[in-house]
Amino acid sequence: MTRTTRTHLRQVVVAAALMALAAVPAAHADLAVQHDSTVVTETAGNGNGIPEPGDTVAVTENVMSVDPDQVFSGVSGTLATSFAGATVSSASSAYADLAFATPVGNASPYSVAMSSTMECGVAVPMTLSLQTSAGPTGVGFDLPTGAAGSFAAYDSAAVPRAIPDGDSLGVSSDLTISGSGGRVKGLRVRIGHITHTYDGDLTLILISPDGRTVKLVGGKGDSGDDFVDTVFDDNAASTIRSTTPAPFTGTFKPAEPLSVLDGAPLSGSWTLKVVDNSSGDIGTVDAWGLNIARAICAPQPSPQPPPPPPPHDCGNGNGAGNSKAKPAKPQHDCPKK
Ligand SMILES: [Ca+2]
Ligand SMILES: [Ca+2]
Ligand SMILES: [Ca+2]
């Protein structure tokens, strides 16, 4: 086998390994490199600074070592996406060494072009494959698109629902949103009323139409009764704590972030699942709803208009030759002869 062939074979093997990595990033999770944060900057498009369909964006993906005993050196990244509406045009970059708990970004920005036909609000899934002196690894992250529109309120009609006592299957109450679709860019959950004589029995979970789950609260309130006008919002100051008294009236941070629902389809069947984990006390889901901000995107600039027609020659030879000095007048302004 020639040197060239061996090199080529090695490249093919590496390429195959990268493809496998993109498909199954969890297989390399033991290398202890994690996603930290992503910085997205619009570099071409409609110029409003918001990543949107039709824009090209520069991407800095900050990663870090979560292994206190290892510094990763010789790090290089290759960015890819399996999403049909996006194209990575600058995919490769070096990274400085990854020391424990210190985020490091790609030395040269990645570039991603988003198709003008992709849906506003979609979070574009990206895979960053990393080569290091300790072996290959990878991280996944999303590129969000669009801005949040105004919130609209939706209420579940599937109430009341009895909560089965001490049953891990729980009860599901649906909230169906019909209409023109769109994607979520912000979401709050309103628990108008749950009647229950021992809140500490309960776990509340929201499920999106595409199957994403968010735990809102679980096992809080001890023997306290009911939920009354409880709102879950990522922007709230704190979660429901062990010391928070029932019935939890007010606005609280959910146990898990609702932001994972950004990019989910708005239309379809949302579900509030309520599980009663302990026998003895019972209750019902009486009223709940969602406040959802739909993703909105600004249009891309119109194509350049065609050049104006040549000025009308009124028959006295002052047409094209003088067009720079005198703009053409409409035809009806020609002097009468
Ligand atoms: Ca934009
Ligand atoms: Ca009680
Ligand atoms: Ca119970």
C-alpha cells in the first residue's frame, strides 16, 4: 500500500468516525468535554441582528472540560448539521487548550447560512465534532431563530380530571391548539387550580406536541392543600422550595427550564401530566392553561429593482446621450411640436 493510499484510507476512516460521532454524540461523553454557551451573530441578511431564515450567521461555540484532572490540547472542531434548511459554510476551527471549567470558543468563527424557506422559530440542531490529543469527542447545541412575539393565552378544556391516588401513571389533561402553526419562542404555564389535600404527593409535568417534557414541580408543599393561580416562568426569581407554603400563589421558576420548548410547534396537543406518588390523599386538576409567545421573523430585503428604462427620446436627440445630466421625463411631458 502506498503512502498516499494509506493517508487516504486514514482520512476515510476519520470521516467515517466523524459521521458516526455526529449520529451518536453520546458515545464519546466519557471524554468530559461539554457545551457551555453559543454566541450567534448575524453577518448577512436583513440586518436586524436577529438570526432568521435567509440570514447568514457567525457562530462561536464555547466548550469546556469538566474533568478536573485533564487539560485537552490539540483541539480542533468541525461543525455540521443534519437540518436540511441550514448549510455550514465555514466548518473548521482550532481551539485553545481546554482546562477544567474554563469555557473556550473556536478561534475562527463558524459560518452557517439559513435557507429563506426554513420555518421561523425553528432551533437548528448542530453537532460539533472535536478532535483532541486524548481522542475524539463532540457536543450538540441549537441555533435559535426569530424573536418573541406577544404572548397569547390558551386554556385547557379537558378539566376537571381526577388524579389517581398513589399511581405513577398519573392523569393527563390535554390542551389543544389548532390553527396556522408557528413555533414557540416563549412559554409560561398557568395552574389555575388543582384541588388536593397533600401537595407533597404531586409531580407536575408539561409535554409539548412534539413530545418534549418539562418537570414543573415535584414533591413540594408537604401536607399543604391545593395549587391556586400558580404560574411557572423561567424568568421568575425562584423555584417552589420546600419552605414555600401551599397553595403556591404567584410566579415561580419551574424545576426544569421551559426554554427547551423554544422551537416546538405551537399547534397540536399539549399535555399537563399530574402524578400522585403516595396513597391516602386525593385531588383533581380543575383549571390550567398556557401563555405562549410565537416566534416572529422579519422579511429579507426585496431583490434589487430592475434598472429604470432608458429615457424616452422625444425625437430631438436628447435621449440616451444626455441621460446622465437630465433624468428622463415621463413620455407625456414631451414638448408638443
Ligand atoms: Ca436577521
Ligand atoms: Ca392537607
Ligand atoms: Ca395521594
